[in-house]
Amino acid sequence: MKCFHFTSGERRERDDEDGVVSRASKLSWARSLSVASSSVDSTRRSEFDSDSRDLSDSVAFFDFLSQRRANDLRVLTFSELKSATRGFSRALLIGEGGFGCVYRGHLRVPGADDLGSKIDVAIKHIQGHKEWINEVNLLGVVKHPNLVKLVGYCAEDDERGIQRLLVYELMHNKSLEDHLLARMPSVLPWLTRLQIAQDAARGLAYLHEEMDFQLIFRDFKTSNILLDEEYNAKLSDFGLARQGPPEGTGHVSTAVVGTVGYAAPEYVQTGRLTAKSDVWSFGVVLYELITGRRAVERNLPRSEQKLLEWVKPYVSDPKKFHIILDPRLEGQYCIRSAQKLASLANRCLVKHPKSRPKMSEVVEILGNIITEASPQEVAAPQHVNETEETEEETIVETEPAVSTKQGHNCLKKVFDIREIVNLRNKSIGKLDWRNWTPGLVRTS
């Protein structure tokens, strides 16, 4: 899988501007944010007018933003956020990304009394002006249970220059990446992984198909899937989100940005961006859920560093499929649902973008997989089979070395009580085990 790199190590984009006319008057939505408008100098305004068209590069889309502008976003001061994070203490640092650091904080919410109440929030200090505008534009008007909620924003000048911050609801269980890479003490159960995949798919389906305008996430990966207290998944980090192609055109021409290992090959090679690029990234994340590995892991042997290349020979062989399953699950999974999830991932990773499914279709398929993966199928411990007949009794012994690795597609030795009785009669009251051979019965 071809990888790509970013200039000077930054994930900043420089979109292709061919055929795009500057619309400074229509971009006033972002600058009309009360604090931002008073703190962005003329140089930065000019830069924004010419470069930041990701979510505001059409008159119709600007009208859409204006009509749906959220009224509950809080305009916060830098001193408020500094106090909420104890001076941006490293002890409260909960994440670092390409666009800045994220801190945990306690923010006071106005209430009926003078003191109000405090809520836990995540405060992101964003380095890029364009990325800050992108997130405010999008999350300020969009509300969906599988998109992280934006509480407020700050853009204020100080001695170090303009400070741009965003305040989100705090997701207590951190990111999917944290769980898959064993940064959290607990292991995500198999059914929880399936439900997280469906939540994330719903978020993408909303952006692609249910908005008045199509939005392409462009940086879909496990670190951008956050989990709340009940492990509901929500998409975050919309700094690279891009408005989809206008009606009648098939793609958006743009510079290649994103994260190595997740970007669709046609986007990397040509810079042509479509919603199906997000579908490819989703397929990569499905394999991360199955294997518990990163899309690209340089610490592994060379043949295993690129996830999609490593899983290829095992996915097509049912006898070897169990090898790629996350060992931390310790056999607690349904092998059939894992195979179906891999099959769905393969559909998302088809070479030709038009052949990949829509995210709404992916949501439906995941729903069927979750329904079929019942808790009884996922449970690893084997149980004794009992019959309702009084004349016979069945005793089952399992071979543990096979059952855990192959997800319960194991061989069982079945002892029929009637055979034992017959042997006892033939051996004059003594059980002659040398003359009896257990049969092997394959169960599914």
C-alpha cells in the first residue's frame, strides 16, 4: 500500500485552487464569530479568504451555514480556559495531535444560581487557523449522536499571538486507538467492537448522505473515534473535513492530506477526493478492530508492518483466519461474525471507488452482523451437552488447544453410554478400554 508524507512534518493542506473564485463576502460567517473577528489581523484575514474554502467554498453552502448557525455555542475567553486547565498543566494533558494538544478541564456552566455548575470538557489548543475555522463551521451547525459535541470556542490575542481553542464534551473512555493499543486496562469485547464500528459508520453516513451538503471526513482513523462512558462512538477532529464535489462532478481536486496507512490509493495517486475515500479508510479501521493492530506499525517484522498486506493470505483461508484475530480477546469472539466483518472490510477496500458500498449500506450490514453475533456464540467456555432422553447420557470432552484458537470450530470426543454398557458386558464386568475407540464428531 502506497504511503505519503507531509511537507515539514505538518498535516496542513494546500488545496488545489484551480477554477475557484475568492468569495470574501461569503466567508464572513467565520469572521463574524465575535471574538475571532476582533482578533484576526488583516494578514490572516487575507490568508483565510484565499485558502480556507473547505467548508465555505460555495454561496449555497454559506447560506446553509447561516441558516443553521448554532445559538448555544459559548464564546469563551482565554483566561477562562487557562483557569479550567490549571494553566494548561501537563498533568491534564489527554492527547496530542497534528493540530495541537488536548487538555481535560472543568468549565463552569451558567445556571439558575450565581455559581452555576461545572462540567468536564476537553479543550483543544489548535495551531492552524484554517483547521480551527473548519471545526467551528462544521460542529457549530451539525448535531448528531455519533459526532462529538462542540461546547464553545475561543480566539484571542495575547503576547504570543492569537490563541485558537475549541471546547468539546469530554469523552471519558478516550479513543478507539487507546483501547486497541492496550493503553487502557480493559479489553474491548467483540460485541462492543462491532457496535463501535456501527456507530462510526452512522457518523460517516450522516456526513455523506444525510446532510444538505456532502461532507468528506478525510482523516478517518481509530484516534478520531472517541468513546463516551457507555462506549458509544463519536467522530472527532474535523480539521481536514472537506465539502463534497458539486452536483454533476465526480470528485474534488485537492492536495493529499491525512494519515499514512488510511488514505485511499486513488486519492494518494491523483488527489481526486470522493466520499468513497472515507469508505476505504473505514475498511482499514475494520481490520484494526479485528486484529488489534495499527494500520502501519514499524516495530513489527517487515512482512507485518503494513496491516492490509499482512492479513491478505489469512483472510482467504478459513483454516488460518483465526491467526489474525486480536489475541487479547482470548477466544471470546464469534468466528463467523469476524469473517463477515472481514468480508465487509474487503468490500470497502475494493480498488475501484465506485464499487465500494455507501456508508448507509455499511450501517445495515453491520446491524445484521451484530444481530447474528449473539452472546451465546461469543462466549468462549464450552458447556456439557445434555439430552432429554432418559435412556442415554452424553459426556463431552473438549480439546482446549483448538477451541480457543479456532473460535469454537473444534473437535469433540463423544462417549455414548450405550457403547460403554456393551463393552462392560463383553469384558465380564470389567470395562475394556483397549477395545473401544472414541469417534470424532465435528460440530459448528
